[in-house]
Amino acid sequence: MTRNARILATVGVALALFLAALDQTIVGTALPRIVAELNGLDYFAWVATAYLVTSTVLTPIAGKLGDLFGRKPFLLAGMIGFVVASALCGQAQNMAELIAFRALQGIFGGVLFASVFATIGDLYSPAQRARLQGVFAGIFGIASVVGPVIGGYLTDNLTWRWVFYVNVPVGIAAIVAVFLTLPSVRHAASWRDIDFAGAFTLAGTLVPLLIALSITRDHDFTSPEVLGLLLVAAVFGAIFFIVERRTDHPVVPFDLWKNPTFSVSTAIGFLLGFAMFGAILFVGLVYQGVLGMPATNSGLLITPLMAGLIVSSIITGQLMVRIRRYRYIGTVGAVILTIGLYLLAQVTVGTSEIEVVRDLVLIGLGVGVGMPLYLNATQSAVDQRYLGVVSSQIQFWRNIGSTVGVAILGAVLSHELTQRIVASIPPQLVGALPANGNAQAIFDPAVMQRIPAPVLVAIRSALASSLHDIFLIAAVVASFSVVLSLFLQEVPLRGHTARGRQPEVEAAPAFGD
């Protein structure tokens, strides 16, 4: 493969990643307008949940299929399907159609996420891929910053449907670049090697699990709906484990967990997902609810976090190939993340905006270190035939961590906030609370204008107290990654190379060799 062809293929893969990452952030800005036009307030959350569930389920399945049949067909199928599903979302006439098309979009989004980082592993040697994956991890940060801005502009100046249509030209450019430049890989696999039973039982495990965690916004953890779904997930999970231990080509080879680099990296990915998405989800409440800042574009509020993430991702990719004990880079990143979350937990009504910006930069720096480091370490620790599996597993467990984090932290907020608001207000002013202290009604801007100043201060103080507990929990979770990072078994990054290239330095045997 020539240098120019490799560069063009990399650009196409980067566009594919940007396409999938952008869609996770661009839609949020348009949701209020979508709900207003399609009359679907009751199904508001399912627009995001449908995408999350299907993309998470498909990620490990697509990773395994890519190892069996080569990355190119799945990368192309993911992009083509994603573009078609995006166009269908733009054509939706009601909420049911939009949710169904978002679920379809999530299927192909999961294929993209599973294929992108494994493709980089195919194209480049570990030393080169470490640098590139730092840049690719930064694409997530860029998408998180520009997504809400683009979404808001398109919604205000065109229609919300262009939030989905904009994926079409970007997707077509990525498809052409990948089709023309990415080489096909010969394989000896056939459809008989596909683990259909494992894929089915994995879906049976994840779908009810993710739905159960998602509906905790409206149901208690002990409600029959949540417990019933968790029971179904547990039964299918047990069957999945049995099936995977008896097949020759499992979707998830459980023997991989014997590899300390893989097991530590996936566990830390789970913790990073928990902490990062917990911070992203609730930082808007810090700015608007506690500090009382107007937010014409809520997406810009996380810009400091994403700036830190982009910078540290790129720097980490460069440092990994220069430092022998690179696991300590991950330790430093985890410490910085923990400190940032702890400082964010100290925010009160009187905290200055610059202090919040500082805390978010620290959180971004900490998360950005872990994204390329553990992915590249894991890819270097296994045989080439497991590249897709381990790459997709890192992304998969990060998604699971974010879902669990949002569910737990959201439940804490819902449980504490209303009680603390009522408790912090003098009895004679309780009548000024709208909807008997209902938290959602309190943060309606139209309602807030009618609330007396003393009550407003009490509300903000109660919110700060509740957010203190949320970010403190996230900091404790992040601190576990500090300890885990010390147990990472480092594999020389120059030991495994892309197919068809000569190894640069002899390395210790990887899992599966």
C-alpha cells in the first residue's frame, strides 16, 4: 500500500469516525424543536436511547465479524447504512418513525465504532498507530464541541431535518475515500464461522439491560419494570456465557480476560465512561442552575472539557512511543481526572466561572489520556486476529460505563434535589415553589422568573449541594482507575506491526500468539 493511498484511507476512516461521533452530539440541540413539531414529548428520551441501545449491541458483534471477514466491507456497510438511516431520520413524520430510524442508525453507528480503530490497527504499526489514535480520540472532542453549534445553526436557519441530512455529504466523501484506497484482506472464514447463537444471546442480554438503566430516569431501581428487565438480562447473560465457552469463534472470547492488559484496559474504560459522561451530562446544571448563567447554546459550556481532552489525547499518543513505563501516563491522567471531579464537587453559588472552567479542563485532560493509551496498549497485547474484538470491547465497555453512570448519578439527583430544595426554604415561602417542588418545573425559565429571590437562592444552593454528591461519587469512581492503572501490563508498542510489514523490534509474546 502506497503512502498516499494510506493517507487517503486514513482520511476516509477519520471522516467515518467524525460522522458517527458528530451524530451523538448534533441531535441534542434539535430535540426540543423535533418534539414540538412531531408532538412527542412523552417519547423525548427514546430518540437518544434507541440509538444508544442498538449501537452498543452491534459494537462487539461487528468487531468480531471484522476480524473474520476483513474490515473494509463492514466499514463501507456501516457508512452506507448510516447515511441512508440519516436520510430516513430527516424524513420522519412522527416520533415512532424517528425512533425506529434512530435505532436503525445506531446499528450502523455501532458497526462504524467497531471498525474505525481496528482499521487504524491494520494500516499502521503500533508506534505509528499510537500517535494516530491520539488524534482520532481528539475527534470525539471536536465533534462534541462543533456538534451542538452546527445543530443549533441548522435548526434555527433551515429545519431540524438538516441535522440528519448534513450526514449525507460527509458520509459520501468518506465512502468514496475508503472504497478507493482501503485494501481488501483475504480471509478463509465462511458464514459457518459466525457465532449466531452468541450474537442473539448477547443482544438478549444488552437490550433489556440498557433499557432498564435508561428508564431509571422515570422509574425507581426497585420498580417492577427495572427489576424485570434486569432479570431478563441476567438470564440471557448466563446463557451467553455458556454459549461462548462452547463455540470456536465466539463474539467475546472470554479467555481474553486472562490477559492483564486487556482486562485492566476494559475496566478502566468502564470507569472513564462513568466519570466523563457524568460530568458532561450535569455540567449544564452547574452553569445554568447554580451559577445562574444564561445558556443560548448549552453545547459550548463543555468546550473547556473537550479542549483538555483533545490536547491530552494528542500528547499521550506522542508520549507512549517515547516512554518505556507508559502505564504511569495513565496513572497521572486518572489522578488529574479525580482531582478535576473533586474540585467540581466544591462548586457553590458563589464560585467564579473561571474555577469551573479550570475544573473542566482538568477533567478533559484526565479523560483524554486514557482514550488512546488503553486502546493502543490492548491492541499491542493481542494477536492480530483479535484486533477487532479488543478494539470494539474497549468502546463497548466505555458505552456501558456511561450508561450506568448516567443512570446512577441521575437517580441520585432525582432523589436528593427536591427534598433538599423543600428543606432549604422557610415554611412561609414553600408556597412559592411551583408544582410542589418538582425539580423539572423549577428549572423552566418561564417559571423561574416568577420565583422570589430568596427562594431562587435556596434552590440554587440545594442544587449545588446535590451536584456536590454527584461529582463526588464520580470522583470516587475515577479514583479506582488510579489504582487499576498501576496493574497494566505494558507490551512494547513496536512489537506488533500491520499486516505485511516487518516488525521493528522484538517484543514479548502477545495473547493468541
